[in-house]
Amino acid sequence: MASHLPPKPTPQHSTTTAGGMAESGHARPRGLMRWLLTTNHKEIGTLYLLFSLTMFFIGGIFALVVRAELFQPGLQLVQPEFFNQMTTMHGLIMVFGAIMPAFVGLANWMVPLQIGAPDMALPRLNNFSFWLLPVAFLLLLSTLLMPGGGPNFGWTFYAPLSTTYAPPSTSFFILSLHLAGISSILGAINIIATILNLRAPGMRMMDMPLFVWTWLITAFLLIAVMPVLAGVITMMLMDINFGTSFFNAAGGGDPVLFQHLFWFFGHPEVYIMILPAFGIVSAIIPTFSRKRLFGYASMVYATAAIAILSFMVWAHHMFIVGLPLVAELFFMYTTMLIAVPTGVKVFNWVATMFRGSISFEPPMLFALAFVVQFTVGGFSGLMLAIAPADFQYHDTYFVVAHFHYVLVPGALFAILAGAYYWLPKWTGHYPSVRLSQWHFWLSVIGVNLTFFPMHFSGLAGMPRRIPDYALQFADFNLVSSLGGFLFGASQLLFVLVIIKCVRGGEKAPAKAWEGAEDLEWSVPSPAPLHTFETPPTFQPREH
Amino acid sequence: MRRLLVWMAVGVMLSALTPIALANGWNMPVGVTALSRDIYSLHMIIFWICVVIGVIVFGAMFYSLFRYRHSRGAKAATFHEHTSVEVIWTAIPLLILVAMAVPATATLKTMYDASEADLDVMVTGQQWRWRYDYLGEDVAFTSNLSTSREQISGTSEKGENYLLEVDEPLVLPVGQKVRLLLTSDDVIHSWWVPDLAVKQDAVPGFVNENWVRIDEPGIYRGQCAELCGRNHGFMPVVVEAVEPERFEEWMAKRKEAAQQEAMSADREWSLEELMARGEQTYGAVCAACHQPDGGGSPPAFPALAGNQALLEEPERHINVVIDGVAGSAMPAFRNTLSPVEIAAVVTYERNAWGNDAGDTVQPSEIAERLAAQGE
Amino acid sequence: MWQAIKSVLAAFLGVQKDERRREDFRSERPGTFIVAGVIVGAAFVLLVAFVAMMAAR
């Protein structure tokens, strides 16, 4: 395989690959320009992470507006129009602005360090793909101030509610999603190029840490589905502005076509948001179990299997839209099958802990909570896969509970686990243990108080996306709202942890965690701006 | 001693929670049709499968966390692979899923068999009400939320069926197979009644099929399940299931009322009569978008109060109500409202909230116009 | 080719022996595996579709 690829970087030309401003002989730009022009993977990684943290709080405030309105029955704080904008913006911001950029940020920081590369393969492209994001999301947020308000049709923006019946700002929403999509595609290309070309000499594909593997597969998923999203929003744009009727039944179009296209993008998208999380957890659990990951090859294969299956299950989001019986059965079967490789992953994590030597540092706490809570989300996913039962679950709070379990105590906890795991490498200091434990326990309690009662309110009959509800759902919503505010407030502790950690704290050695094995732990903590300018010699572990 | 107290406290809490859990509807309703019971049992089977797997997996995990703690001096083993174990834990879930797929397939096939129905009802979603059309019976009506605005805004006490009550429920006979044909006039809606285990999207331009055979008389409540715009949360579904004899009586009464309404279109109506009827219709149909005070919410929904174009062009005003405005959220009311209602609501809009057109639109005019268009 | 298909099937299940895996990755050409992957993927879709059609009858 290697013979077909460009030569691995050697010290002679690693300066051009690293590409950074610091290497070019000019004076380093300072202040704002330094961040605007940086091509360094660590600085861009930091930018991504800070951006996603900001978006996480903005999206979180929107969620709290929703939870505050749902605190008790009746309309108290906001009107239904604004409520719908809040639910929509919360979803869009969290998916495209918080979770995805956070994973890209972690990839920027950690993929080169984990494979022994001096930088990303395409540093200038890297800068461009980051700076598209603030533009895209400022545009998206600005729609809230436009006449008629921002997007109010849910993050899934089903036509014709998002076309014929949409507010005038929808074209701006489409443009901002296009920009975010371009950013994702460019980021994915960069990650693939880096992983395939810049591995340290001697590191074969099957020697790569699982975070690198999951990101490689995620990047291929991104390249495969982002153009589909771009296509479907362009069709919306045409319907809105140029008189076409792709999704307009009155003109011979088909509103259900929209859903097929959207979910052909949307289902792989949910795996885009969870596969890198698998990678992070697969790094942390072995480290703190002081034992190698159980079934490394199975994990890689299961990731690939999940990725491929994710293209064959999209219509399980559409069980009640009026599909023919054969289609219902097909998608029910494939959806049930995707549970198998996902189960393999959970079993492997548990087997990794079995007969290990386990300690409970903050990253491990978050990783363990991820395993349990993600599995709970997986269980409700399995229930939703049963098509006849989905006729009752569909579009209720049961679904809301399901995907929040996968995304918040799932993907988000994995990101937090990764942040705690790598903070010593980024800052050179350990995060405060006491504060992190407070953050962890308040988050766990808050997140479960918020989302567990949603299972009950959904089963009892509460539809999604309603600003006001019947009286029998009042108790569940009260608990969810209290939990939501607890969870939101406890994330401020995370900011405090980061600030304290950047400023000081217990010094971390190069190998910050006793059981950590990957290449990133061979460079000093904090990692200097330029690492691996001379490729390390990689020693594959005895298999 | 302390441990005993903790366990007692847990026991008391659990025993207190169980009756609450059973009484307060924490679970999917069993429902009142054979299908809803099938779905409920599928739901419980898959739920218990998940519980068993969860107990095993989390049990193994927490055992490991407890038993192999670093702080207890545990030494890590070095194994990292075991092909036969991996094959076993891949195969077992696979078998469980296959076993689960069999009853699920059978139930799904029953759900999809809407043939040989005793009664056909067309269900049309409109922003934000349901229209029911008893096919072949010449009986049709719309069903609107009947909870008052005061209850929603909190200025009056919320009733028992807050947000789950309508002015006219869908009346169905028990014991008969009723086929539901669902479609929509504007965006996608979803017709859902949990007790009947029927949830089906109503898609504009397409007709979906579902069916229900209700076992017990009673009133069953549900809601629109697909986000359909501003008043998505205010679009309930109420089904009243009655004995077949009572259903026949009800149907006869409905037909008579429909005839009278048609007859009354012929006579001359006074301004007061039209205003009174118009206020009623406006409140049920128009106020959701154009607001009870006619203020609208621009730019999507223009104001009617003080709207000069509306006052100066009565012809266009009538056309907009009858035909809607293409490419906007304004629907055509040709088939939704009777000539009397259209005439009344147009008259009301021209003479309410300080609008002073002073003219009336007669139901007979509208009826003629509709008849002319129909040819 | 048969070896490649077997490896791809193992990947679909998510389980593979270490020796087999190492043997696979000794091969210099990923092309065989990509072709095998596409074949097995298509066969999988057809199989599930066939089962669904049989079940729907």
C-alpha cells in the first residue's frame, strides 16, 4: 500500500509540510492576526474547540429557553413562533456548531500527535475550513433578528414547512448550512490526507490508535453525505426562490422525497457524531484499566460495519410517513442489525475493564458514564427499530429522550472525557480533580434528571416540539426543566476547570497518565507548537 | 445498622413509587384495539429484552469496576482477544433480534391490511385543525381546539382536558373496521391517538391509509405529532367511539343539519346575523394566524384590521378566502367552509375591529360563485 | 478473492482473528478488499430486501 503513496516526510522537507508561519522566516504575526492566519494544527485545534464551546453555550441557552417555557403547562415566557425558532436553532447549533466542530478540533490536535505527524497534511486548507464556521454561524444566528424570525421548522426542516411555509430568512439559513457543509468536507479531506500520508515510519493502518481509525471512517462518511445535504438544501433554495417544485405537491413534486434525501444524509450524520466518541472512549478505558483494548481488530471492523450499515437504515426515521410494507420491513431489519456491531463495541469495553487495574480519574469517570448512558440510548434505539411499536413512539418525547441520551450523555460526555484526558497535554497542567469531580457528578445527575423522564412523557403520549402540553405531562416536564437548568449551570464549572488548568495547577509530565501508551504521550507537556518535525520511530506493539 | 436503614429507605421509596408508576401513565397505553394490544406487548417484550441485556452488561461492568480497582492493588491481566467469546456475543444478540423480528413482522402486516373496511373516513390536516369527511355519506366537518385562550395564557383555570378537547370530535362506531384516508392541505401533519395505536402522517398531495377497529365505547384523545408550524401544539384529535345504533342516529342528525345549512344559504341574511356567525367562524378558523384582534403577525400573516386593500376591493377579498393565495400560507377555503360561513366571515372581517366597509356579503352570492367555478 | 470476501464478512460481523487480520494487512493491494466490500455490501442489501419481500407476501 505504502508504495503508491507520496514519500513520508523527512526532516529535509518537513518544514514545508509543517508550513507554519513560524517556519517561513518572517516575524510571527501577533494578536488577532496570529489566530486569523495560523496554519498550525494545534492552534487551529484550539480555535475549533473554543468555537464549539461557545456554540455549546449559545445552543444551551436556547435549550434553556425551551425548558423554561415547558416548566409548567400554559404559555408563560415565549410565544409558539419563538419557541419553534428556539427548538430549531438549538438543534442546528448543537449538531453543526458544537458537537461536530468539537470532534474536528480534537482531530486537529490529536490525530497528528497520535500518528507522529508534524502537522495536518493541508495546513492552509485547515485554516480556511475553520474560519468558514464563525461566518456560517454568525449568519445563522443573525436570522433570528430578521423580519419573520429565524428557522422555525425543526432541525430536520421538513418540506413544505421549510419551503412554501417558511419565513423569509430561510435562504440565509440555507447559505449558512452550505458554508458549514463546505467546512466539514474540507476538514474531512484534510484528515484523510493526513492519516493516509503522514503516519510515522513503521506505523501501519492496524497500528493506528482507535481515535484515528474512527476519525478516518467518519471523514469518509462526511465526504459521502455532506454533498447530499448540500443537494437537498439547494433544491429547497430553488423551490423557494426560482419556482421549482421538487417538494411541492401542487407542482407535481413530492414532500416525502425531501425526507428520503434528508435522512440519507441524516442517518450517517448521527454516526458522524458518535464514531469519534467511540474512538476517544477506546483510548481512555484501556489507559485507566492499565490493560490493552480488548478486540482491537473487532473494534475497527465494527466501526466500519456501522459506517456501511448507516447508509442502509435511513427510512427508519420515516416509518409513519406511509412507506410500502416491503420498505418498512427492509428498514426494520437493517436497523435491528446495526445494533449488533454497536453491541460488540460495548462488550469490548467491558471486557477491557474485566481483570484490569482500574482507577477513576476524571476522564475515566466521563468515559464510564458514556458507556452506561450511551447504552441506555442504544436500548431505546433498539425499541424504536421495531416498526409497529414505532407507530406509537414516533415524534414523541421518547424519541427526544433516545437521541439526547446518545448525543448528550453519549457524544458530549465523550468529548468532555477527551478534554479531561488531553488537557494535561494541551496545557501542561492537570485539571483540578476536585472541580472536575463536582463537574462530573452534577452533570450526570443533571443530564439524567433532564432526559430520563422524557421516556415516560413520550410513552404517555406527549408529542415533540410543542410549546404547551396537557396536564398529565406536567410532573415529567417539571423534573426535566429542573434537571436541564442544573445540567446547564454545571457546565460553567467546566469553563472554570479549563481556565484554572490553563493558568496553572499540578505540572504534568510527558506521559501524563500511567497507563497511556499512544504517541502523543512521547512529546512534552504542554506540547510545543511544533512536534515530530523529525518523524519518530514507531515500534508496533507485540500483537 | 446504617446499611439496614439505607435499604429500608430504598424499599419505602420503591414501594411508594410503584403505585404512582401504575396509576399515572408512565408507560405506553394498552389501548382499546386488538392492534394496540399487540403493539403494547411488542413494546414490553423488547423492553424486557433490553432490561435483561442491560443487567448482564452493566452487572459485568460494575463488578469489574469494583473487583479490579487499582486502589485495591489489582494487577492488570494481559489478554486482549478471544475469538470464540467474540463470536458468541455477536451471535446471541443476532439470534435475539431475529426472534424479535418475527412477531414484529406479523403485527406490521396486520397494520398494513386496510382492506374490507365498513366505513371510510377521509382525514385532512390543515394548519391547525382536522377535517373529517365520511366518504359516501355527505357528512363533513372540521374539528378545532376548544380550549380557551384564557386557559392557555393562564388567566383562567385549566380544565381537565386542557389542550386535548375539540368543538366536534370524530364519531366512530365500535366493532366496525374504519379505514382512515389521510392527506393534508398545506404542510405535513400527523394524526395520532395513543389509545388506538394509530399514528399516520398526512402528506399534502398524497393519500395515506390506516385503519382502526375500536373495541370499547369511549372518548380517546391525541394530538398532531408532526411539527406543522406555529400552532402545532394546539391541534388535538378527539375520537368518540359509540355503539353502532347511536352512530346511525348521530349520522342522521348530521345529515339533517347539513341540509338545513345548505337551505339557509338561499335566504337574505342581515348584517347582525352575518357578524354573529362570522365572529364564530373567524375565531375557529382565522384567528390562529390573523389573531383575534385582526392584527395578524406580519410578514407571514398580514393584518386585516385597517387593511386598506381589503376594504377597497371586496371582490379580491372574497377570492382570497375562496381560493387562498398561491405560494403562501393562506389556504383555499372553498371546500372547508360552507357558503354561509364564507359569507359570514368575509362580512365580519369587513366590519370588525374598526373596519367600516358597512357592506354585507350574502351566502347566496358565494353559493352562486362556487357553483359557477365548479362547472 | 475468496479470502478477501471472508475477511469482509468477518468485518460485517465485527469479529476477526488476529492472525487472519495480519495476513490481510500484509497484502499490498487494497483494491481486492474494496471490490469484495462492494460485492458483499450489495449482496447484503439484496438478501435483506429478499427476506423483506418474502415476509411481506
